[in-house]
Amino acid sequence: ENRRLRNLYESIAERSMDGISIKEGTKVLYVNPALVKLAGCESAADILGHNFLEWIPEEDRAEMERVTLLRQQGAKLPPFYEYTIQRPDGTKVRCEATSNLIDYHGKTVILTEVRDLTERKRMEERLKRSETKYRHLFENMINGYTYLRLLIDSEGNPIDAVFLEINPAFEKITGLERDGVVGKKYSDLFHMNVRDRKMFSGVFGPVATK
């Protein structure tokens, strides 16, 4: 039964898109194909039996060794962390990992799953640039604009809204300052009679149903 389960786990590891390694201290006992590729190597033979610190940038090795040995000793450390892999050609790859102690052939070892963060970091940078671009556009428009969160009644009709953001033009047109607007409800700042509420529902109703 144990052998069957071990074979199943190894089969899953071999097919995983995430890198998987098993280490005793800093010595590599197992790597799957995904981690071989991530490390920039030709085969598992290039890594097995080696000190995994060979794939860590020199400036990070002392700290990585310290943390790894503490983890091997059973110290309570956060299972999730980020680190950098340095490939033999010198290129560096930022990764996220999770490590836990397991029993492997009668030994207590470190099982680590590794994921390449390159694409995520690239997406985050694109998003950051996009946010900066649209923030600049929002703040420099000559028309007043607001960003609202609609408040809906039990029948799905918009009955009010909370100001999440306003631009400087809105402040200039209304004479209201941002600090006194953001977080407030529309009805807190502007009187709404029955006619106004019907108009409010008519304007924002189609938005609320999307």
C-alpha cells in the first residue's frame, strides 16, 4: 500500500507544472522535470546530489542556508516564501515556494514546491503602469468624475451610492473637498426628494443589473 501511494505521488510530481524538490538539509535528493527546466539544467542528473545553494545568488546564499537548516531541524517558519534561482547561464528567476517536512525513505526531509513568478511580476508591473496612467488621466480631466459603489435594495434597485473616489475637477465644480466626500453616501451630501430618487434609480438601474 505504501509503495503504491509512493508511486502515485511520484507520478503526480513528474507531471506537475510546478517545480518540486526533496532535500536533506541543502543536499538535493529529488527534482521533477519542471524544476529541472526552471533551474536551467538539461536533466535531473545535473542537480541530484548537489547543494541546492549552487542555484542561489551568492548574496542570498548565507540567509537561504540558515533558513533551510532551521527548517530541517523542525523550526516553525512560514511555509510560503519567495526567493531567486540563478541559472548556470547567470539569468535569475524570481520564484515563490512552499516547504514542509516529510518522511522520505525513512528520512526527515524538506519537500518544496516552486513556481516561477516571472509572468506574475510582469503582469503586476503592467497593472501598476496602467493604474498610474489612468490615475493621471482621472486627476487631470476638466470634467468632474466620481467612482461610486451602488447600494441596492432587496429588489435589486439602486437606492443610494457611496463615494469611493472623486477627481480634482469634481472638487472645483461642487466646492466639496475629497476628505469630506470619499466614504460618504450620495444622500449624505445631496438632498434627494422622491423625484431625485426615481431619477437616481433610472440612471443607475441598468448598471446595477449588469
